[in-house]
Amino acid sequence: MQQIDETKLNDLVGRVLGDLGGAVSVPLVRMGDALGLYKALKESGPTTADRLASATGCAPRYIREWLAAQAASGYVQHENGQFSLTPEQTFVFAEPDSPVNLIGAFDIAAAVVDNQPKVEVAFKTGRGVAWGDQAGCLFCAVARMFRPGYLNALVQEWLPALNGMVDRLKTGATVADVGCGHGVSTLLMAEAFPNSRFTGYDFHPGSIAAATAHARAHGLQNLSFEVGTAQDFAGRDFDLVTCFDCLHDMGDPEGAAKHIRKTLKANGAWMVVEPMAGDTLEDNLNPIGRLYYSASTMICVPTSLAQDVGLALGAQAGEKRLTEVIRAGGFRNVRRAAQTPFNMVLEAT
């Protein structure tokens, strides 16, 4: 038996205990959101467990234990017998439009745990798990997780980073949002540019139904949603095609690139938003890479392998590999137009 380095062992045990604490916090955070506990803490200021229970219609004994767990996690502030949210905690847990609202990530964590049996079988067979067969409301969770980032950057930073695109959108352009999911990105663009026309495409009928309902609820008339894959969606002569956090999930991203190139006008552009990643494993051995590699193992790779080609780029493909895929579709120019800690934005022409 190899000699144990006690310092390294204790460091590892500490990290694992932290991870386990985070893992068992997933249902607590989700209940805090669903029961309006974070919202009530935000509105009340410092309060007691009994007052929070009364304000939310919950049983005091459960609220006391929940608050203790949240305080131990650093998610809630405790001082002199009262509980509250700091501005930073509010930004993460109780501000839906905050760029770092992470409630959706906890929803995804719950969904991937439910999905374990299916992915575990796929490890043995090498086959995939189709997007529509993923466990839980993964589609809702993904939309909720990505919404804050899109809300705070898409119109304000990403589209202006594309050469001359904002002026075209203001005047009136035609846009295809491919892999639109529940249509969060499509709706944001349609609201910002009423003179342009937007069509969202996704191969999952349930997501298209949800996106259509969202558009109807917003009363928008300059967008529509259709079922279609990235390799065969309808429409031609687009000024702009967008793909948000979905190219790496596609079974045949090179085929998608070729089809998108054909659907664009000669002076059109393709905006590809992908998870932030370096080009090597070593570049991605950090908290962001850890999150994306884990989600990719449970969601992205199984989704791609369930499709015809199943290239399985994975969520941490990196700019170099993504550029190779995009160029394989006939695009000559690819550049990083913008970035956030979570995403890179590529412009292809």
C-alpha cells in the first residue's frame, strides 16, 4: 500500500465534504425558490424563522431547519437570531433578472440526478440518450439557467459585437434562431428589434410548443416557431442565424454549418454562442470547466450520440475545435466577437 500524504488526504476529504454539502443543498435551494422563501427574505429584511414561516404559510419547524442549513451553506445571513439575504445572496437567489441568478442550475442538477439510470446504461452500450428522453423537466431548467445570461448580454453586448448587425436589425432583418429551445433568446431579440422578423427552430416539439406559448403571452407579432433540425430547417436568405449553447449538442454540427451557410444571404452572418472553454483539458481544470464537463457527461454527449452522426463535441469543445467545425460548413472567417465568464461568442461569415 502506498504511503498516504495526510495533508493531501485531508484536503481531498474537505473538498468532497463541500461537494456533498452542495449536493444535498440542491432540493433545499429549489424548495426555497418554489415556496417563495428567498423572495420573502429579500422583501422582509432581517427576520426570525417564525416570522418567515408566517409570511410564507409554511410550518415553523421546517423553516428553522431550512434556514440553519442555508446559513451553514453561506446562502443566507444569520446574525443575532435573525436571518436575511446580503445583496450578493439576493443577486444569486432572489433576483430573477440578475446575470448570476443560479436557481436554474440547481434545477438542472436535480434533472441530471434523475437521468443517471439512462446515462449509466449508455456508458455500457455507447449509445445516446435522446434530448426528448432526458429525465425531469430538463428543458425548462436549461431555459431558466441560460435566461439571465442572455437577458443581460445578448442585446446589450453580443449583437453589437457583430459587424454592422445591429443597424440591420433596427432597419429590418430576417433572423433564424436555430436550436431555440423554449425561445428565450428569440423573444429577447424580437422584443428589442420590432422591425425585424425572427423564426425559432428546434427539433424538440415540446420545446417549440412552450416557445410558441411564451411568444403568445408576450403578444409579439414579429416571430414564430417551427419544428426543424439544424441540418434541414426551412427558410432562406437570412441576414443572421444564431445558435445559443446548442452547436456542441448536435449529432452533425458540420452538417448544420453547411446548411446554415446555404440559408444565409451573401452578406449574412452566423452567431455561435458556446460555453466558455480553452482548447485543452488543462485549460479547463477550473470551476467553470468542472461544471460544464459534468453537465456534458450527463446531457450534451448523450444527446449528440443519440443522433445520426453523433460527433459528440461536448460542452468544452473549445474555440479551435468549434472553428474547425464552422469552417467545414464553408465559412471563411471566424472570430471571437465577445465573451463572458460563461460563454464565448463567435461570428462566422
